[in-house]
Amino acid sequence: MMVNSQQEVNALNFRIFISALFISSPIGAMSQTLSPEEIAAMVDQKMRDMNPYQELLNNPDPARSLAAMEIMLGTGDESLVRMALEYGILSPNPTVKRVAFETYLQTGPIFSIRFDGSKVEDGDFPRIVRDLWNGTLDADMVGYWRIPVGQYYEVKRCYGVAGDSEENCFVTVNSDGIFLTPYYMNGRAIVADDGSLSGTANLQNVHEPLPFTISLID
């Protein structure tokens, strides 16, 4: 009989321990009824705790928000650069979008230019894509060039190709759009709603215009 009584006591103590643990935990505490306002306040606090950098970008003062974005883009920290670039490139404000893109150019990114040649009939397209800029071409006639952005040339007001000593323009940004002019290419693009550069280009010896895109954010 003593054994059974001791087992019952142990079982009771275990249940009491589990109940106390549950009540003291966040889940137990949240089992109480919360008002929508209390939940909203908890969500706001959680977001602030998780991402103080996002709070800087979302500052209601446009000047401070823009400054935060530029500073974060220039840190060299991958996470901060990605966060700031996504904020700026996806902004509905064209000024913020342009500043984000131009500041990003200063970091020397490598542009992966995707050409859609699926409807191109010109037989020179595969050769041109493969022969230049370490180009590749898949079975669907989609070609890729990878070109690194270099330094800014003040006189020409453009960015060159990294390692190019001849100071040829690669990327030019002005009120008419974004122009890409590496060797054998002349294209114009805009920052699309999905955060990519999207436009049309002419490649030398290819007698049809080619749609192209460049992903800016993952």
C-alpha cells in the first residue's frame, strides 16, 4: 500500500510541476485572453527587437530614411547591403529607387545579364553570347554574361568595367534610364517592380533586339 501511495504522490508532484512550468512560460502566459491592441503592441515590439535596422529604414523622416539606406549600402556587410538594397529598389519613390541603385553601383557588383534569345532567328546570336564576357547559352537559347562594375569616371559620368584601363562606359544612369554599353552591347533598362533591371539591347552582329534582365536582389 505504501508503494502505491508514494507513486500517487510522485505523479501528483509531476503534474503540479508541469502545470507551473506551463503557466510560467510565454505560451502559458498567452493562454490568457489578449485584446487586439495588446497583440498589436507585442507584434510591434517583436519586430523592433528583431530588426532595428529596418526601423531605421522606415523612419518617417524621408531624409533620415534615405541616409540610413545609403550608409547601410556602403557598409560592406552582406546582410545590411541586401536589406537596404531591397528597401530602396522596391520603393515606389523613384528618387529613393535611383539613389539605391547608384549607391549599389559604388560597391562594385557583378552584373549577370540574362538575354532571352528564344525568339531570335539571327544565327550569330549563339556565337556572340558564347564568345564574349565568359558567356554561356542554354538549350532554350537563354544566354548569360557576367560583367563586373568598375570605377566611376567623373568626366564621362558613367561606371566602367572592372579592370578596363580604357575608361569605356559600362553603366550610365540619367533621367532617361539606365544604359548598359559594354563591348558589343547597347541596351537601355529600368528598375522593374520586381526589383530587377529590365530592358532591351542590341548586340553587335545580331540584327534583332534582345530582351534582357539583371537581378539586383535575391
